[in-house]
Amino acid sequence: MSLAAFLRKVAEILDEAGVPYMLTGSLASAYYAVPRATQDLDVVIAAEAPGIERVVQGLLSAGCYVDRDAALEAGRTHGQFNAIDPESGWKIDLIVRRDRTYSRTEFERRERVSLLGVEVAVASLEDVLIAKLEWSRLGDSALQRDVVQLLERTWEQLDQSYLKKWITELGLQSEWDEVRMQAGRDAGGEEA
């Protein structure tokens, strides 16, 4: 199964379950400018237990492996769970939207786009950057490289005031300063 076919399957399951979602992670980065090989989809969902149950049922019906208990626990803790298509090896990480102002704002800003020929909701460019900064804080240097590449390729498109607001509020200034320096965006008084 191709990535496009897997993405279509996942989008259909989420739509049929009535669960709002947005793609983030590597595939969202690829949409905006940074292609990188990936074997998984990162999807933020806004769902309570009944919606998560419907998603789990949809995934199971589609032949995916998913742990129902882990999914329900992720719903309670605003954590994440995953599902795997055993035939193709594709994996989906489903991240339950956190209950904080930024996460609600990020979710409201998602956009419907055509990605790999599939209509899906994708996190905004700025929110993809912020999410990667948050994950890189946990020590994943590959995510920092993704942010640097995004900055190099999309700097002029970025809503700098939005970035500045949330980078400050989320305590990501040191991570932001580091990737800006690596991308050559720390000179000339360019602020964010």
C-alpha cells in the first residue's frame, strides 16, 4: 500500500468517526517544503472517549492493529497511541489534542489541503514549526534539522508575530534561537 493510499484510509476512518484531526510531523513538513522519508503519520485528534472508540473500531475494521486500552488511556491523559497496518507496515501516531490555549488555537488554524491527492486537514506552517520545536526540546535532533530546513525554505511566508507570541508563551526561545542561528536567520534584527 502506498503512503497516499494509507493516508486516504486514515482520513476516511477519522471522517467517518466524526473526529476532527490535523496532520503534523514529517508529512506536514513535506507539504510545506521539507520532504523526508517516513513510515508513519502523525495526526492530532480532538476527541473524547466515544470518538476515540469510533476511531479504534474504524482502524480495527480496516485491518489495523490498535490497542483499545492504550487509546482510551491516551484520551484520558491527552497522550498518544498508535495503530499499525500489518500488511504495509505503515504506522499512525494519534495524538490526543492537549487541553491548553495554544493547542486549541493551533487546531483552529488547521487548513484543508490536497496532499498526495487526498483531501486532509494539515497544521499551519507556523504550528508545524512550533510542534517540532516542542518535540526537539525532548532531545530529537532530527526535528531540529527539519525546523532549520523549513526556516531556510519558508522564512518569508511565516507569520512572525504569531511565532513570537507562542514561542514566548511556550518557553521555546532557546530552541528557536538555536534553529534560527543554524538557518542563518539571527542577523539583521530579524525578530520572532
